[in-house]
Amino acid sequence: MDFMPFLVVPLWTSILHLDFVKGSFVVDVTQSSYQAEENHNITLEWTFTTKPDTSISSLKVFCILNNGHKYWTFYHLFDGVEFSEDQDKKFSGRVQSDKDGLREGRIRLQLSRLRTEDSGLYLCEVDTGYGHGYNSCRLTVSGEVLVIGSNLPIISAPGDDVILPCHLEPMFDVQGMTVEWSKPDLKPNPSDRLSRVEYVHLYRDRQEVPDMKMASYFRRTELFMDDMKHGNISLKILNVSEEDNGRYRCFIPKLQSRVKAAVVELVVGQKICSIQTELSDLESCFVYYFNSFPNFQSHFISLL
């Protein structure tokens, strides 16, 4: 075969190709990084420059996985023919290509039954006969991602700013996903067909959607935007009042998981507890919350 995978192409050869690749022929990736969960499927996609009436009979594609220590052959196409025998055994029966997409300049490779060891850098080199180039994308496969809230109620006083904790484990980037915060005990009016459950906070398309939130929370809620890439979807509520008491639900509707939501209890009561509270006052504080809020009782009893 006269096609050499780029990992063994000498540096000077790559330099000779550089100007040509940047000029008339380009290999690109649809996404630079992907995240997925174990046992799910994912499709990695590359694009390359095509010419009218392009035939795949002379197309050569060589793709590998590089995990930083070793590389494995992921996919090999030579003169339009797939060579599955060149594929590493770890990918056997798990890679499916879209042959029709090749004519349109798209390399779409679906990897099924994902494993955590599939994580790494995926590089594809393309040789069409009229152009040559390569590009890469990164795939991170994690165990099942779960939404985690708080088992204990969040207790605050009127006028405080509070944080309702909610995050994903293991760490998972949710910047491109929809995040909903709502009060699950509030239901739509059954007599009004047009009524809907409004949100305490709604994050969609990488921004807040204020038009769909409850009026009482307008300009009072915010997410920690910089931490969402680490899976933090905690909600901050400003200037709470006793009207804010109740259960709050954090929910990621498109998360591929059995646990997409968690519930956090907020208790706003009299300001009778502080760091300087005397021991006798702490007893009064406990009695107040225990008698005033049934959910506080259940949380406490569950710890005994």
C-alpha cells in the first residue's frame, strides 16, 4: 500500500503538505471534543474538501485512538474498501461507518457500547488523490453520570442569599445542556389548558431563559456559569423570604442517565440562629425548626 498513516509520516513530509492542506484541501472536525457515558453510543465526525462527481474508489482514510501512551487502529479505508482486519480487536464489531457520507466529504464513525478505556484523542488522516490532511477530536467516556443534590435541608433566614447545592458525579460538562430548576410541588392549573409549570430558573442554549421563570424569582436566581463545565449546577437565590420555603428540583432532561434529577429542601425561618448563639438558644432553634417544618423532622429522623 502506498498510503502511510500519519503517525509514521516523517516530519518533512508533513511540512511539505502543510501549505497545500491550508490552501485548497482541508480536513476538519464537527466537534473538537465529545463527552459520553459508558455503554452508550457516539458518532465522531470529520469533514474534508470534495470535488464535483467525487468517487470514493480512490479514497483512503486511516483513523487511530491515542490515549497518550499507546495507539490503536480505529478505522481503515483503502481505495474505498474497509479493512476491518486492520482494526484493533478492542474495536471489533463496535465501529460502523456511513459510506454514503463519504461521497459528501463526511467521515461519520459510530462507536457503540462505549467503555471508559475508549477515552482519548481520535485522529483521522485522509488522502483523496487530490488532497491530503488530518485532524483530531477528543472523546471522554465516563461511568454513569448522576445528578446529586443534598440529603439535608438548606436552612436560612429571611434576607439571606442561599445556595441550593446540585452537581453531577462523576464530573461532567453541562454547558451545552438544558438545566431546569423548578418547585415540583407547584402544579399547573387543571382548569386552564394553557397553564404551564414555570421555572425557578431555566438554562438553555448556554444562557438563562428569563421569559419562562416565575415572576417572584425574576433577577433573584443565578447559576455558577464558570463551574458548569465541571458539573456544578447549584442555584443561588438572592434575598430569600418565607415564601421561598419548599422543595426545589434540579433536572437535566437530556442527560443519558437513570438519575437525571435531584430535590433540595429550602427552609427559611426566623433569624434565631447565628454563630454566636448560646447553647440554650441553639436548643430553641432546633425546637423551632423541628416543630415548624415536617420535612426537617423526616430528614433528622432519617439520620438517627
